[in-house]
Amino acid sequence: MSSLLVVGVGNDLRGDDAAGLLAARRLAALGPPDVDVVEHTGDPAALAAAMSGHDEVVVIDAVSGGEEAGAVLELTEEAGVLRGAASSHGLGLAEALALVGLTGPSPAVRVIGIAGRRFDLGDPPSPAVFRAALAVAARLKEARACA
């Protein structure tokens, strides 16, 4: 079984932007023993350090666009996710991968986006985003149990 890291990205103070953090916290509470779970707020060097030594990384982050709040999207390199500014808080995924690549093999990376609509300072997460974050965590735990 490969070494899996799940990174929840977000900002608790900006409503739906907390989606990745909510999913990571739920997954950690579910406790799959072979999964490392971290929360991340934007520093590429810290993300690279967390990713180092893992075979596989799943990044969960809120996205903004035309999708209905709570929609879950598998984001791809073609969508620009691994090339740069995919996040409002400077996720720096491309930069983190480059840093990891300097010290060893880069992990396989999947990015899961949870569509949000409320991102203003002080907004709570919307119910649809909260439900989606819980569902993503459950799906990751189930997928890991079947691996």
C-alpha cells in the first residue's frame, strides 16, 4: 500500500474557503490508520515538507466558478491546477512539487475541488459545502479501505 497524504487547504475565516480544512478534519476524525492528514494555509515550503516521503497526495480545496455550491470536482493539470495560482491563498502546489522534486521523487497528486459561493470575511461555510466536505472525507476513507 502506498503512503498517502491528504492536504486540506483553506481559511476558516472566509466561509466556503474552509472546505478543504473541513474535509481534512473529518477524515482525521474517521481515523484511517494509513493516511496522513494535514491542514494547509498557503506556504509552498511547508507543503513541500509535508509531501516529502509520500507516494500519493490528495489536495482538497475550495474553488470558485459557475458550479453549484457543494459540487465536487476532480481538478486536472489541464485546468492549470499544477501550474500556478489555483488558490486565493497562494496554495503554491506547482512550487511545492518543484521543491519536493529537488530532494526525491515527486508524489502522484490529485486535486479535489469543492465549489463554494461565500468567501467573505466572517461568512460561515454554506450547508452545501459543509455536506460536500464530509462526503469527500467519507469517500477518501472508503477508497482507502478498498485499496
